[in-house]
Amino acid sequence: MAEKFGKKAVGGDYSMVDALADHIAEVQAMQAVFQKIQARYDATEQSNADLLRGIPGAS
């Protein structure tokens, strides 16, 4: 029984180590997406602010 649970942790078909590595990779991919979203949002906000500053009488 100990061997069975040991393989679930490390070295089995889909061990805990493998599962954690997959989860870490997925979270890193999500982080990259969120960083791209933030960069696009910031660029859009800057563009809008620049356009508004160009309107006569706008502060």
C-alpha cells in the first residue's frame, strides 16, 4: 500500500509531481495572457487620453 501511494506522489503514471508541473505551466500561461491584456488595456487608455487631450477646450 505504501508503494502504491508512493508512486502516486512520484514516478507513477500521472504522479503528483506531474500534476503539479502541469498546474504550474497552466498558471504561467494564464499569467502571460493577463499580462498581455493589461498591456493592451494600458495602451488603449493612453491612446484615448491622447485623443482627448487633442480636443480643443478639453482639460
